[in-house]
Amino acid sequence: MLLETAPRFVYVVALTALALLVTACDPAPKPPAPAPAPAAATTNAPVVSTDPAPGTTNIYEVKGLVQQLRTNGLTAIIRHEEIPGYMPAMTMPLSVKDTNDLAGVKAGDMVSFRMLVTTDDGWIDQVQVIGHTNMPPAPPPSSRLVRNVDPLKIGDKLPNYPFVNEFGKDIKTDEFRGKAMALTFIFTRCPMPNYCPRLTTNFKRAYEALEADAAAPKNWHLFSLSFDVQMDTPPVLRAYAQRAHYKPEKWSFITGAMIDIDDIGERFGLDFNRKEGTFDFNHNMRTVVIDTRGRVYDVFIGNEWKVEDLVSRIKDAAKVPVTGEVPPPPESIGGYVSP
Ligand SMILES: [Cu+2]
């Protein structure tokens, strides 16, 4: 049983705090983690309470959704709500001391329970079913809910994805037929200056270059797509967008359902970690240009590409005639090797 040995529970929490402290965008090996420092929680990090004084038990009233039950009858995987002063919402295995506490509890049940924490132990009791949901339980953190999708080659048509923009408006990518689209994957909390912030800066430069060039086509639209679906809600995206001093008619900050973001990312080789309740999004970078016919025109890999190259690709993709013979797909200048 998970919580049987004394320090495990505290260890889980300490690890979570550590994961937050070592948040990294960089695929390079992470620097050595600092020693666990409960007091070092940042604004976004969970507040890890000081350990209970020796001999005392801290008790928290918690609600959550049961995702899975272990066969020993003593452990449930529960996606629990935030526990103010103790930890943020997260999915974790929680154990009872007495199998009666979990008797009759099923996956999909909403439950309330007490979480009891001492200096060297943690467990739950008084588990009560308070509702049931037919929502499929979220997969365990190590697995992803994805469609089976094929990678896209240059010249392939982009599927019609549903997203939501920074004003909370639903959009579909097919609505932008007739325009060149440039789409890059970001998340607003990304702390590494040469990762998402650089992609946003590059987009801003491309935006300004296209706006400033009187001879440039006008039929283009930029998309910054956040894969941090929990945090990057439309209001958060709007605040982020405003810092770019942009026109919403030419540049959208979008997000959507994780399964759709996984779908589109998977097609271009985007890769990012996801850990519920944390922002440990180690990731790579892809920037996609789509032509007026909704076909992949080029894909820029990584973060070393030149803004001029993106701008020239957007201009060319905007000039692809919407009707008539389909022009042959161009050679990639963004470093994309068609799968
Ligand atoms: Cu990033």
C-alpha cells in the first residue's frame, strides 16, 4: 500500500514542490534540483504547509472525483480539488486504513473525505459518495488521450480544428480559407526566454513586417495556440495578447480541448510534457504555415528560424490561388522533413 511507509506522503508533496521549482521548457537535461524548500513556493506553486507539529494530525476536508480503485481495496486514485494551505488540485493515489472506507466507491464517483496528515503519515477516511459523473475518468497522468492521427506532409490539407479565441469565441480553422495562416504553439507561463516568449516576439515582428509592407498581401492571419489548457483561458490569453499590441483581426490567441491540441500537435511532431496541477511543460517548438487552400505550406522547426523567412512564407502562401490547378507543394525552408 502506497502510504504504508512513514515518509512517503510528505515525499509526494515535496516532489510536487520540486517539480514546480525545476519547471523547464528546455529539452536539455535539467539542472540539479535544489533541496526541497517548503517555504519557497512561488505564486503559481502550491502552498506547502509546514509539517504538522510532532504528535499532531492536520485534518483537511476534501472533495474529489474517483478515477480508479486499486484492487487491494485500500487505495483510490482521486482527482481532488485544491486543498487551501496545503496543495493545489491534483490527481494522486490516496489510501485508507480500513477497506470499509472505500467499500461501495466506484470510479466516476464524486466523493468527500477527510485527509489526515501527520509528520510521517497521510491517509483518508470518512469517504462519502456525494454524486456520480458519467464523464470518462481522466487517464492516469502517464498516458494521453489521443486520436490516432497521421503526420501531415507539406501539401496535405489541415483538418478543420475547433478552437476558442482570446475573446471566448469559437472558431474553426476552415473559416480562414482564402488566407495564409501561421500557427505556433505556446503557453503563456513559459519561463524560458528563448522558447515561447521568443516565438511570440518573432510573431510580433512578422506581424509588424507584414503590416508595414504596403505591397504585402493582406489575406493572412497569425495564431498563437496555447497547449496549457487549464491555465490559458480566454481572459488569460487576452491579457497576454494585449502585451503584443496587436489587431485581433490579424492575430488570434487560441486554445481548445486537449484532444484537439494533441491531434494538431501530433501531426507536426510537437511534443510536450503535461502533469496535471503543475506547469512542468518541457516542450519542443513547431510553427506551421498554411496556404489559402488550407494546405500545409511549410513548418518551421525549433526556435532558430528567421522572421524574414516566416514572412516570406506567409506572403507566398497568401498568393496561392484559391481556385484552379493545385500548385505543387513547395520545398520546406523551415527545416521540416515531410514524414
Ligand atoms: Cu515554452
